[in-house]
Amino acid sequence: MYTFKNFKQPEILEHHLKLGGENPEGDRIDVTSLYFTRNGKPWVPIMGEFHFSRYNREHWYEELCKMKAGGITLVSTYIFWIYHEEIEGEFDFSGDNDLRAFILECKRAGLEVVIRIGPWAHGECRNGGFPDWLLKKPFKLRDNNAGYLELVRMLYRKISEQVQGLLYKDGGNIIAVQLENELTHDAEHLLKLKEIAIECGIIAPLYTVTGWNAAAGAKIPVDDVVPVFGGYCDAPWEEHLNQLPPSPHYFFTGMRNDTGIGADLLPQEKKSDDGWQLPYERYPFATCELGGGMQVTHHRRPLVRGMDIYAISLVKLGDGNNLVGYYMYHGGTNKLGQLSTLQESKATGYPNDYPILSYDFQTAISEYGEIREQYRLLNLLHLFVQDFGENLAPLVRVEAQHTVTRDDTNSLRYVMRTDGKRGFVFVNHYQRLTTLEDIRDVVIDTGTVTFPTIDICGDVSFFMPFNMNLSGVNLKYATAQPLCRIGNNYFFAQVPGIPATYQFDNGDNFVRQPGIQSSFTVDGIRIVTLTWEQAKYLRKLDGQIYLGDGCDLYSANNTILSVEDGDYNYHYWNGESFELKSIHQPYTAPIVSFSTIDAPPFEPTHVDYMHIGGKRKITWQMINVKGSQGLIDIDYYGDTAQLYADGQFVADSFYYGEVWKVPARLLDGKDCYLAVSDIRDDFYREF
């Protein structure tokens, strides 16, 4: 029997922060101490990071539509100072730097926006996003001195010019602003930045700042911002080459603050000398950097799997997360500056070397728009949050009766969110790079409902409802995971290895075999149980339910499309059952050939960067590509790889065990050359 500690309803503070705002239609966004609200109702945003300046603007809309199909409702994006003013006094908001155009494309896709205005950003960008010329100024940066603040005003004014009319107060889709990033010890400066942003016209209902750092949490202006947190499946910024111990992010600890994020750059004091303690009880648990993947550094190259990401997000949701935010959610490609490359590297005084171009991040949507497994898994959570977030947000975390220690691979990891009567039980039976023992004959007692006996085996991470209101019908419990609803139709996923059992207050009990024809009705409501694999392709698009047959569906320009070109089937929910439909997106696979050569017929521009850690042998191949559709596989084995097309440096990679995929359109019909440097045993690897 698995039980919980006592439920205690916390005091919910309202109107205690200098935040909130209204748009011209009278709609309002506010924040309480437990959750965010829209028009007075609890609201759980789902935020995904996508850097407009690291992507070709021709494809912004399509990629944003993919994000929305994956359940993202809020796009966060850095505004890298060095991208917009690499040369002092010469601002550039054109082309892929067009912030205004990007925000408008977000609106076209039906997405709201958080602008992360810096001035310092990090984001694995050169100098943390500071232009080189700024570092030569005679005054301290990230400080309240007059010289620095005047330059900040100029930057903020330029940003403000780009976003006027697009702010929430004007009827636009910018609802939040992040000030600075990872500045965790200077509340006075953060407050000054907010004042300058408002003075320059960058006004939003919500302002956020980094909440993590030391054990006591970041020092922030407590009445003026919401602290946001994160958690990654690995730490490629660690200096050593060893496997990390089991991550605490796979345990239900209730922990918001992760002192490990940014440990390569942040001061790591363990205790504040002035007695500071971040007052967590004043803010909802909000995240901005749940790792949607993990960028590789030259010396640490983790291999991210879908469950690595999904399990962390589920754990945080169980621990009370009421703003689900991922960094990154969509990968990108760094630009080459006029004066330098723009990636973080040891050459600029940072502790890590990153690829010059690739900012793929192994995340949900790749650098080139490819869908990864975590995209599908995370959407299982996002579907639920979008349809049931109003009911979830007020529910309080109640921890398990017994704590699971970090080295324990035999005990059940579980938690619940409840109001004392209803709620959800969250179970995580997954630990990255660790095998957990199967746990059989599990009986979970919430204090109001006792679930039937289940076995929890293999890599599974899930949640189950109890006393869930389904259009007036009380579902006493289900041993299946709720997904979404449309009208009185409710969709669930069978958890692998656990029979899908439904018990209702009226005494009805159903055990269903999952599938598209699994529906049953109780008192006017209909329940459909999908297999776990089917559920990964379930999408709610334009208010309708679609189920891809092994294809990832999205909606763009009022048309249902597949991310993958070709001929695919999908199912449309007509209100009573699934109807079979099809998609035809003509696809011709590119023809690719490789031939070994001694050297390319031009002087490559960036091969010096392939000699990190000492001189390496470089081998060359000529690549002939005919056809512009899809991705081509470059199955190389080496330390780093670079691609040149018509003499231009167009792509690169640090090898981490996966086949490198690049768009055929980058190489089609061009003179293309691949350089690969020899691999050595000088980095952490998982392959």
C-alpha cells in the first residue's frame, strides 16, 4: 500500500505582486502565489524556446505551426544583442533578425510570445550575446552605472520600436518579458532593468527573471517579477569526463531551484551571507528551462532520448509546475558574424567549446525541422494541460509517505496533486542511464480513493486521475492517462503494461483493450482509450482531434499537413468515431553519392576549429546531391564534421553517436564537400 502525507491547503496570495495587465478587449492576465490566471481563471501556459535569429525566416511560420501542434502555446525567444548591433551604432533588425516579423508570424500561427530582452542572454552565444565592442567599454557591465545603463536604454528603445502595437496592452501577442538571464545576485540591477524597459515602452503583464543559483535561490526584486526555474537531463558544461550521478530531476522532490544550471558561469556560494532566502511561497512554480534536449560541448556529448525529457517534465508537473517551459524546444543554426563567429567558445573566455553553426540541442524539433521522440511524448502532457489546466493549476503537491533516496532503484517514485478530494497521482519509473527494478502489486491510496493493484515495469512515466469530473460524471479512478477532450468525448492512453480500468461513482467498471474502436459511453459521456504508441500521434488542431498513422500532423494555412512528406493515412474524430483520411504530399528522395578526395578545390574558412585539443587528421569527401526534399544521412565517425557548399560553410557537427541529418536543399545542385577530423578519447561519450 502506497500512501501520502497529509494534504494542507496553502494560503493563495492575490494582487501581491506588481504584475498583471489587460488588453483592449478587457481580457486580463494576472498571477497568484500558486498559479497564473486569465480572466480570473487558473491557467497553465506551455512555453517553448525558438530563436528567430537562428532560423531562416522563410520557414518561421511552418516551424511555429509544428510547435503549436506539439502543444506549445507560448513562444519564448532571446534577442541577442550581438546579432542586432555587432558593430556599434549599426542596428540590424532585417532578414532573419526581424523581431517584429517573427512576432507577427507567431500571431499568425496562434501563439503568444515571451521576449527575452537581455541585455545579457547567454544562450551559448558569443559573450553571452554581448557585442565585442561592449566588452571594451571602461565601465562595469551588468551593473547600475550610468555608462552601461545608457547603452541598455538604447538597446531597449530599439527593441521597443520593433514591438510597438504587438504588446498585450495594445491587443498584441507579447504577454511576458524576461529581464537579463542568470543574473542571480543583484536584485537592484534587475529592478532597474524593469524600470528602463517600462520607460522605453516594453510593457507586459508578466516580467520574469532567473530563479536558480545558490541554495538560497537567486536574489530578485521580490514584488516585481516571477522567478523561473529549470532542469536538464545532463550537464555538458561539467568539466570532467565522467558519467554524472543519478539526476534528482527524476525524483519527486518538490525542488524548484537547480544550482547546477549555469554552474560553468555562475558564482556557486552555498549560503547567503546576508540571510537571503528566495520566498518561493509568493510565486507559482514556473519553469523556463526544462531541457527539451541537450546541446553537446566538445568535451561532453550526452545522447538524449525521448524518455530523458518526458520523464523530467512529468515529474515537474507532479511537483506543481504551473508554467511548463522548455529550453530549447526548436533547434537552430548560429549565424556567422561580420567580425567573428557567434558561438560560445573557450577562445572568448568561456569554459566550453560549441559547434560554430549547429544549435540543434537534440531537442523536440531539430535544427532542420525534424520531429524527435520527445516531441510526441511531451505532447501527451501538453494535450492534457491545455484541456484540463484550469482544473490542474489549483491542485497542491502532496508528497509520498516515504522518501526515495538518490541511489534507490527499488522503490516507487510517486506524488499527487490534489485539493483534498480529487486530483492526479504521478508515477515516474524512469531514470536516465539507470535501470529501475520492476515493482509489482502496487496499490496506491490517495486517502479518498484506492486504486486497483497494478504492476509498474520497464521505463514508464505516467499519471492517473481520481474523482475526475467528466462533464458532470464522476470518474472515481482510471488506471490510464487522460489526454484531452472535445465536447463530451474524452481520450485516454493506456500506460504500457497496465490494463486500462475505469471505475465510476455509479458502480460502472470498464476494462478496455486500447485502440481507435475502444470507445464506450457512460451517462452521456464517451471515453476512447488509445495505445501509448497511438497516443504519441494524437493532435488537437484547430479545435478538432486527429490521429496520425505513424505521421506527425500539424495545421498550417487551415490545411492538415504531415511533417514528413509522402503518402500517409490519418484518422479524424467526427464526434462519434474515427474516420480514415489520407494525405498526399509528393516526395522524391534525393540521390546522394560520396567520393573520397585529397583536398577541396578551395580554401575552407573554418577548418582550424576542427583541431580543438590539438592537431587532428582531416579527411575530405565530395558529396553530390540531386533533389531538394527531405534530409540526407551523413553517417560519419569522427570528432567534428563540416560541410561546405559552393565554397560556403553551411553546417557542422560534433559527433555524439547519431547519424548526422542535414536538409537536401542545403546541398542540392551545389559543389559540396565534407570534412571530418579524427576522433580521440578526450570527451565524455554515451556511444
